[in-house]
Amino acid sequence: MKMLTAKNKKDLPELYATEEQGAEAMAVVKFFCPWNSWTWYAVEFDGEDRFFGLVDGQFKELGYFLLSELMSVKGPGGLRIERDLYFRPTKIKDLQ
């Protein structure tokens, strides 16, 4: 599975583009870890590697995360971080 499609890249605003929207900003892409509860919601993308969005792990927090890091994670049995193919854009406030 492709971690990020051309359409995903096109749909994601550039970094800092939604800064004024606060919790009204839309998470466009969702990544998840199939062997635990960690989830990453991408709101903005620099076009290469860096996202800004909501990270839901031990705590929920807004911050930056890297596509390259998500792609490098290897779990039990060779599992990898995946993109949720069925995720619909959702406001950050509705994910918190």
C-alpha cells in the first residue's frame, strides 16, 4: 500500500496554511498502527516528509511527524504503519 498518494499530497494544505483555523482545521489523512492504538492525523504537509497534525498515542497532542519515520517502523510479524483507506476528512476538534 502506498503511504501517501498523489491525491493525498494535493489535498493536504502546506505547512502553516491552517494555523488560523485552530481546532476547526481538517485532518485529511489518517495513519494507524495495527498492533497498538497509536494514530496520526495529518492536517498539513510540507510536500516532502513533514506533517503537522494530531498524534493520538499515550496522549493526544498536536505536533509534527515525519512520513519517513512512519515508513521505517516495523512491528511484529513484519506489520507496518498503514494509511486508513476509508478515513474521511474530519475537524481536529471532533478527533480530540
